[in-house]
Amino acid sequence: MFPDRLIVPEELGVEEDAGGATAVTFRVRLPWYRALPMDGLHLSDVAFDGRPVASDRLDVEIDGTWRPYEDVAGLRDAWWFVLDPLRVRVRGLEPVADGEYKVTATVGARVPYIVLGTEALVIKETLTRALPLNARSAA
């Protein structure tokens, strides 16, 4: 729909755990014009600075709570609203320095009320965007 707006152009968030592993966060927009159930979310082809990220290292923030991406499929009562970008967290990275990093994501959503044959329509958009990271101010 608006692929150039899929990844919100803002500073990356950064978190470090006690073991020294780093996580970065960024926000993506719904590639559709109406709110959709969260269980139809599709994240794929996520890469951080050119390195592919496995789906088991992704979390999404839903209603203020981080959930593993793999658990989203069962969330039938949660909704993704058009005006609310979705925060995505990439876990298990090596420590990152200040600078600019390329983030790639394919974001899709199942549209349950448009059925093609026997399957609901799934729309997908992909974008790579350079995002700044300032480890001293990001949270």
C-alpha cells in the first residue's frame, strides 16, 4: 500500500541484557487501510545490517507487553490499528556501536474478509531503511 512508510523512520531502540547480548527495536506500520486481527501478522525476511534474523529471535509489543513473534498466531482478541505502529525487537545481537544500520522487513497481514478461493488475502510489503542508533539515548 505505502511501502516507503512501512518502517518508521526514527532512531533504533537498544537494550542490553546482563549476559552482554543486545536487542534493537524498530517500528513497522500496518500495510493496510483498516485495523486487522493481530493473529494475521506475517513478519519475514527481517535483516539487521544485511544479516538475516531468524523468526525465533523476534518479539512484538502488543498492548505494552513483549511477546515472541511465534506466539502471535494465537492472538485472536488483539488488534493492530492503522495509527499504531508495531514495535519489533530483534534479540541476540552482538553489541552495537553508535551509527546507522540498515533494517529490512517484510510485513504482511491476513485480511480475513477478502477470500480468494479458499484462502484469505495476505498482503505483504518489503522495505529496507537506514536507521540511526545512539546507544546513549535509545531505550
